[in-house]
Amino acid sequence: MGENKSDVLQGTLDLMVLKTLESMGALHGYGIARRIEQVSGNTLSLNQGTIYPALLRLEQRGWIKAEWGLSETNRRAKFYSLSRTGRRQIERETENWERVAATIARFLISPR
Amino acid sequence: MDWLRILLSRCAAFFRRRRLDAELDEEFRAHIDLATTEHIARGMSAEEARTAALREFGGLTQARETYRVQRGLPWLGIFAQDIRYAFRQLRKSPGFTLTAILTLALGAGCVTAVFSVVDAVLLHPYAFRDSGQVIVWRETMRELEHIMPVLPDNYHHYLNLKARAHTIQDAAILQTAGFSVSTGTDHPREDEGLAISPNFFSVLGVNMLMGRSFTEDEAQTGRDREVIITWPAWQRYFHGDENALGRTLRIDGEPYTVVGILPRHFRFPVMSVMPGEATHGSTDRYEIFKPLVPTTSELTTNTGEFNFLVLARLQPGVTPRQAQTELDGIEKTTAAAEHVTVHLGVVVMPFAQEVTGDASKPLWLLMAAVLSVLLMACVNLANLQLARRAARDSETALRAALGAGRTRLLQGVLAENLLIGLAGGAGASAFAYAGVRVLTRLVSILPRMNEVRLSLPMLAFALGISLLTSIAFGILPALRVLRVMPQSALQSASAKLTGSRRVARSRGVLVAVQVAASVALLIVTALITRSFARVLNQQRDFNSTHVMLAKAELSEPRYGGGKSPDAGDIGADPASLQRDAMIDRTLDKLRALPGVEEASVTSVVPLSGSMGVDGIVRPDHPVPEGQIPTADRRLIGPGYFAVMGIPILEGRDFDQRERENPRAVILSQKIAEAAFPGEDPIGHKIRHWGRDYTVIGVAADARINDLKRDEAVYYLPYWDFPPFYPVFMVRSSLPAQTLAPEMRQTIWSVAPDVTVPDGALVSLDSQVSESVAPERFQAILLSSFGILSLLLAALGIYGVLAYSVALRTPEFGIRIALGAGRAGLARLVMADALIPVAGGIVFGLLLSAGAIQWIRSLLYETSAIDPWAIGLSLAALLLVALAASLLPLRRALAVDPMQALRAE
């Protein structure tokens, strides 16, 4: 793993999963993991296994739902998709994230 | 709501975890398969593709573990696992497990049993509204203060105070009474009850289950033939018949209409009109309530007829002290306005304190004693736990080395103690059940004892105590041991020594705590027991052996129905003559019984308190009202002094001469000296009931009222006013079982219509012993706790020594090999016990100094700093400590150096 890869920040993984499902529709765990790696331009060091607890967390909250289905290679896999509350939640989570990002950014702008 | 949803989902998952695990594995397999397929598509070999997929996934096991933690109730699973493991561990060491469970069960059981009593007697609210606002008031008379600091109430004063006081809402007046009750078809039964003013139940705030309370106009002769009965009496006399209202009960031979039935939970504690005697007499609950009708004299007299007890409800927000200030003020103002010749006052007592005030301290003392026994039991438990932990050091260390977290190790200990605590709690409930039964039988004389039962909250209390102590005293030693580093514990035995030495030191502290508690408990016990012995061995000046008592209750109308006739007729009215004849004939027949040396009669069962106190007035030598000496009144028959074994010091006993002219009196020495200082009282007269009585004799003082009080008594011949409840007494060396039925038969052969209650057919010896029942109960319980504490201390000391000897066996081996003598070795072992024991004794002495201060008021003529009590307690403890150390000592001396060194 490259030195310039960073670990996934606690809590951001949830938002990444939600956004992925929003843009891609129903997707299995491997698909979600791959998509996140691709979108991040391979700068994230993601143990693919870690997305499963995240998926479970979202499922427990009722933001996503899961169903068994067939993959494009005809492998039986569990497919995740956004629920209605999940869709609404994305907006809230996005706002939250932007506020945090903006706050951090303010610290990063050095007042030279 | 999110958390609820998550919790629900977790709970659901917990119960479907097997299926979900399978699903998860399937999902992970799909993940790896999909990744492998993709890698192959990009040109990797199947082998390489699978490895890459697994690497990118990053640890299947960790992912599964995190997932599971997130999914279900992981702690519950772990907990179940811990419990299973703990169960197996405990089964492997049955000795430890049984000892621990028994210790807990005994400790918690005793505490629960005693607390059940404390709760019912002292803490449980009374079965009426706002019992905290109910007070009792009594009166004081400065002129009588030296003999009776507080008097019962005078009816006239009650009416006045009730009418004028603003601090009270209402006040009821009452008198205790025994009734002979029947439904008219069966034999009469003696029931305790109260004669009450009509507002009694409204003052208490109690509503009838059925029917009504008395109305104001029922408190007068002719209208008073009505009765309110309790739920048990309703069951007993009417079998709970709904139509019992309006039916009649024969009470003392007269028909009374039942107008009200009290609710099932209603209980009124036993009270006494006399102050400070709430616990005297029967503890049967009051079951019969009838209207109180005052006599003309009671309604008008200002300076006498203090025959009642007043119960009042305070206005909201008013304290008993405020009420006392107001009532006392009113009493004094009125007395001054009416030119009353004596100085009156009022004292107020909260109801609860009136009923249980005297029982409070002894009960709390017992509670403290039983708690200290529990503490000692806990210390032993902690000791056991320490030994057990130490024995399992290597196992614990191994588990720690294999990666078990501290929390997880502690959880294991917790599970073990949870199991022990639960089992102990179950045992404690059983012990508490038995304990409560024993206690209620042993101390039926305490107030409210009839309310004591082992309730569900009490069982929860037993379980709670057991769990709490087992966990607290299991976890604390575990914390200490878990601090041991894994590597040091895994090293050889001798390297462990330092760690174990530390454990030994904390065990020493535990023993010191035990010894301290034991010393304090023993000293207090010794004091209380000595005080009890003092009461028993008190010079009583009467001879209680071979005397049998039988009380007859002359309550049929032909005997006068318990009512005194008008003053002019005293002793000469037809009813009095009936009683006179009954007593005369009974005495003749009793004297004729074979084996009977002497028979007589008295008006009060000895040692059941006072009957009535009167001023001894001399017509020839008037003294100011405040300085009239007083004495207790007794009506007796000839031969009384012979039966009781009380010497007559001067003059003579009553005989047939008094039958013709009953105006004679015998004084006890004390009152003789007080009323006739420096004179010979024989031949002088005293005035009583408006008539003059000639002093014909002086008898020795005897404690016939109460073993603890040396009261002055004056005796009148029973012919003067034959008592309604004559107590026949017989001196005979025949056994009580033979005498009792014979006396009853004799009484019935003379008068079949009198009742002879079983409870009043007793030997004087058992009456004496009954009169000190509370003291005996306290002494017995404390002694058993004291012995228990000694046993526990012995166990504790033995444990410490045995452990330290086992630990130092190699050391002793070396010492013996190097030529150490037995004496030196013995000193070494004993030093291990001596330090904690000595420390404990010092601490225990300090502790007992505090405790003695607190119980001082419970001691009867016993010095609080009693060298005997302290010396005996310390001797007992040292002896036990020595005994406990003998076995380990023998083991140390028997160490075979060769074997000890080889074991190393």
C-alpha cells in the first residue's frame, strides 16, 4: 500500500456508501467497495472488509435495505439499496460533512 | 428513536445469530468470488487472483468479529459463555463453592430476618392515614413527678384541651379493655379491645369496610350497646357473613349490636394507658371496639381519675413540639382559672414513638450486631476468594498471556460471583424464612410483632444483599490479584512468593477487621447479658418457686359487669357480695386441695405492671398536696405473704377479723417509712375512698410489679372491694401440669360462668420469666450472634495461618535443616496471627467504646465499663484465636525438611 494513501476517516465511510448507492442504485458489497476505491482515485487505503460493519450500521438505522440477488457474473450476492429515509438522510449527512469540512478548512488557511 | 430501532434490530439478530452467521459467510464468499473473477478477467492466474482478493479484503476473521459486535448483543453472548465457564469452575471446587454459598446464605439470611422485624416494628407505616401526624398526649402533675413523671389523661382535661387547641384537628380518648365475647351459642372467648370516643376512627382516618362508626350520642349509658369489630373477629364470630351488621355479640354477658366492620388491613398496635408500658401485656391485636362512656366523676374531677389515653391528629404542618407548647399552655391557664390545687401540664409524644419507642434501640442494636456478623462473613468470603485467586494465579496469568483482557478476566470473576450470590440469595431466603418464624415466636412481646412477616420485598432484599456482598467481596480481591504480571506468575513457585506475600498481608488486614468486629460485638453482648443476669438475680424479696397462678374473669352481669358502684356502696353492693362469695368459696376449696400448702388471692397478676397508684393520706397528720407519698394498690387475701414468701416485718397478716371489718391495711416497708417517718405505723389510720383504714402490719418491700422497679405497695383485704379479676395463687410443690387443671376445675366447681384464660394459668416462675422476655430475647440473640462471630473469627484466623504455613513450607524446611528449634518455628507461625489479632483487638476496643456509649440506656444497673465483660470477651477471643492456630502450627512443626526442599 502506498505511503500517500490515507485511512478512511471514522464516519465518512457511511456517507461514501450512501452517496455510492445514490448514484449507482442497488449494488453488492464488493461493488460498493470497488466504486469507493475508484471514485477516490485509489488514494484511500480501504480494507474492503470494513465496509460490511458500515453497511450493517446503515441497515440497522433503516437507511438502506438488503436483498439477495444475482450479480452480472451470475454469482448469488447480497444487494444493498437506499431506503426512503436513507435518501432524506443523505442531505443531512452531506450538510454535516460540509460544515465539518468548512470548519477544518478555516484552520488550514494559514493567516500568514 | 434511532437507538430503539438499533436495539430492536440487535435483539432480533441475537436470536437469529446462527442463520445470520451463515448468511455473512455466504456474503463474504460472494465478495471474494466476485473480486477473484474480476482479477482473473484482468489477466491474473486463479491462484494470484484469489490471494489478491483476500489481501484487499483485509482479514476475514477481523471483519467477521467487528460485524458481529455491530450486529447482535455481543456482551450477552460473552456473558452466557462466562456463566457457563464459571459454572464449570465452581463445580470443580465444591468445597469453596459450598462454603461461600453457606456463608452468604447465613449472613444475608440473618440480616433479612432481623431487618424484617425492624421494618415491621419501626419502619413500616401504620395502617391509617398520615400516621406521622398522629400524636398521643398525656398529663403531668408536678406534685407526683417524683414517682410518676407522666400520668394518663383525665377526661375533663381532655374535653377542655380538645375544645380550645388550634394545633390539633381532633382528638379521641380511649381506654384499653379485655372482653369476654361470644355469639350467644358458644363458650365466651377473651378478646382484647378498646373503649373509644366516637371520633376515634375519624381521627385515625380509617373508614369501615361495612357499616358505620359510632355517633356522638352513643357515648352515653343506654345508647352504648354497640360494637365495631375487626376483620378477623368478623371471620371468627360470623364466618365473614355479609349480614353480620345488626346482629348481636354477647360481650361481658350483655348483648351488643354490631354496627361496623373494619377493613382487613386495619391493625391497631397494643398500647397502654400507663406511660412507658406500651409493650406490657398481651400482644393480641385489639378486635373489639365499643363506645367509651365516662362516669360522672370522670367528667368532673380535676385532680384524679387519670384513667385514659388521648390520641390526636395534628393540623397539617404543625409539629408535635408546637402542639405540646399550646396544649401545655392551655392546661396551665385553665388550671389557674379553675383554681386547681395541683400543677398540671401536658406532654406530647408522636404515635410511632409511643408505640415502639422502647423497642427502637434494642432492635437497632440487634440490627447492628447482625450486620457486623454479615461483615465478618463477608470478610471470610473475601479471604476465601483471595486464596482461590492466588491458587489460580498461574491459570489467570496464562489466560492473560494468551491475550485475555483485564475486563474479560474480571467479567469471568463477576460471573462466578453472580452465581454464588444467586445461590446464596436463595439460601438466604430460606434462612430468613426460618429466622422470622423463630423471631416472631421468641419476641411476641415486642409491639407490632403481629405484623412481622417475610414479604416479597424482604426476599428481594435477601437476594440483593447476597448478590451485592458476593460481587463486592469477590471483585475486590480479584482486582488485587489480577495486578500480578503474567510473566512473574508463570515463573517458578518461589518467584511467586513476593506476590503471595502481598496477598497474605491483605488477608491479615481482613482478619484484623474481623477480630475488631468480633471484639466489639462480644463486649456489647457480654454487657447486655450481664445486665439481663442482673435483672434476673436482682433481690426480688419474694419466692417465685412452687407458686401457681390462676386468673378468673368475673365478667357476667351478676358480678357487676366490671363497673364500680357508687362510692357509698363500695364493697357492699349485691354484685360485690357475689364476687366476695365466689372468691371465699374458691379459696376454701383451693386450700383443701391435696398437696397445697397455702392458697390466697390478689387483684393483679404479679409482674404485670402497676394496677393503680394512690396517695397515702393520713387523717391525723395532713401534709401539703404535693408531698403526699404514693403507693401501688393491691387487694389481697389472707395468706398472700405466705404464698409469695414476703416476710411480714411488723404486726400481722390479714385474717378472718378483716372479713367482718375490712377497713385494715398493710403497708410495704418503703411506704411505711415515707408516710410515718420515725413512727410506728401500727394502729395509725390512713384515709382512702373517703374512709379510714387501720394499719395492722408492715411487710417487706418486694418487686412484685416489675423486677426492675422497687415500688412501694399498700395492701387492702379483698373483702373491702372484691376484684373483678381475682388472681388465685397456690403454694404447692406439685408440678404445674397437675396444678393447672386442678385449679381451673376448682374455680369452675364454684362458678361455672367465669372464664379462666389459658394465658393466665401460669406458674409464678414462668410469669417472672415472661416479664423479662424482651431482655431475654435480646440477650439470647446477641449471644448467638456473638458465638457466630467467634466462629467466623476462628475461621478467618485459621485460614490466614494455614495459607501462610502452606506458602512457607519450603522456608520452614530450610530452617529446620539449618537447625531451627521447634520453639523458634512456633514463634514464627504465631507472629503471623498475632499482629492482625492484636491490631484487631485494639481497634475493636475503640469500636466498642463507641457502641457502649450508644447502648448505655439499655443496661440495668450494670456499669458500662465492666472489666468482667471486657476481660471475658477478650479471653474468649484469644482462646479461639489460639485454637484456630493450633492446626496450622502442628502442620508447620511437622514439616519434613527433605520433602519440603525436594518439592522446591
